[in-house]
Amino acid sequence: KEILFATSNQGKVRELKEAFKQAGVNLDIKTNADLDNPPHPIESGKTFEANAKIKAHELADFSGLPTIADDSGLMVDKLNGAPGVRSARYAGEAHNDAHNNAKLLTELGGVPQEERTAKFNTTIVVSMPNHFDKDLVVSGQCEGEIMPGPRGEDGFGYDPLFYVPEKKKTFAEMTTDEKNEISHRGRAVKKLLKELPAWLAQ
Ligand code: ITT
């Protein structure tokens, strides 16, 4: 059975596919890269849920497939929750991880480590074409700290700057499985996997 993961972020794709595989889920996961000229929804919502719904609905309409969308972001306490829903566009519309990370380090320049606390959120929405009243919505969070500089080679986005004290590692120092165990996305996907079979069968 096919399901669309409405994203163009290959890091998200890797993590979701790995989590589904670990759970033994037998679904054929397509992504935006498998579609011909998919639309690029404008993420104009004020919340993760609103933006995830925009993506899920537009791509479900376009593809005719049950569609998963993931809207995620980093909230830094010292920056009053920024970059938040604007995490992808923090350093400008271009959406460039290196620029976003550089901007985050600049904004936190001189802030001592104990005040660099932050939290990641992922909100996942699953939509059935023409039945948006049935949307499935789950979220997951992960608490951590922003490092003074990047550490680790794996992952994507803000991963080299996001340190998880209980693991003594940044996300970029973890394997995909390790990250999924404790990450915002991993936690959201765990909740999703509990509800998805019944939701798909309705
Ligand atoms: P799609 O909308 O196509 O799914 P996107 O990368 O634009 O991809 P978002 O709108 O959710 O996704 O933006 C989230 C931003 O936060 C983006 O800059 C990501 O690189 C970053 N991000 C999301 N999840 C992350 C994670 O697990 N680790 C590090 N950075 C992450």
C-alpha cells in the first residue's frame, strides 16, 4: 500500500523510513521526489500543526494518496522561542542549513552554556484525500542545548548544534536509530505508528 511523505527534506525521509522499517511497517513510502512537478505549499501558518496541514492537504489533493507531512522547528529559550515555525527560513528564504546554523550561533554569541537551553518539536499530520476532517495529528518534543560550535557529521539541519545532555552527544553524533529513539521526530513517529493502522483501515 502506498503512502506519500510530503517533504523535500531527505533527512526527514531517512529518519521516517528507518523508524517505519524498525517497526516492521509494510508501506511503500513515496516522497515529493517521486512526483512529477509537485506543488510547493506556502507555509504561512502560525503553528506547526497549521503548516503540517497545509503541506499534507496540498500534496494529498495533488497525489490522491494518503499523505504524511512533518513540520518541525527549534525553539531557543534565550531567543524567546525563535526560530520556531520559521526554522527553515531563519537566515532568509533560501533555506540553507549552513546559513541558519551560522545565524543561530551569532544570535547566541556570548550566552553562557547554562542559558542555551532549547527544544525541538515535530508535528506530523496524516491526511486522506477529500477527507480532511479525519486528519491524524501527533507531536513529539526533545529538550537539549545549543552548542558553542558544530559537532558531528551525521544528521541534517541544526543537528550539529543540538546537544542532548542525557546522551552526551549532539544529534549529528548519533546514528539514525539513536536519534530516532529520543528525538522529537522519533517520538512523534512512535505515536503515529500506534494510530496509523486503524486510521488507514477506516
Ligand atoms: P519540508 O517542509 O519539505 O518537509 P523543510 O526542511 O522545509 O522540509 P520544515 O518546514 O519543517 O522542513 O523546517 C524545519 C527546519 O528545521 C529546517 O531548517 C530543518 O533543517 C530543521 N529541522 C527539522 N527537523 C530537524 C532535525 O531533526 N534536526 C535538525 N534540524 C531539523
